[in-house]
Amino acid sequence: HGGQSAVSDGTQPAMLVLSGGEGYIDFRV
């Protein structure tokens, strides 16, 4: 979601991704 992700794993239900120095929760289903 949102476009760019620091991780390309996607195995975990929710992971913290750092984007431009900002931390947001990226939920992958």
C-alpha cells in the first residue's frame, strides 16, 4: 500500500516499513 516498501517479503500480517524516514504500518493480506 502507498507504493514504495522497504521490504518485499510480505509473509508477515503486519510489518513496520520505513519510508522517507517515516514509520508506518503496512498491512499485507
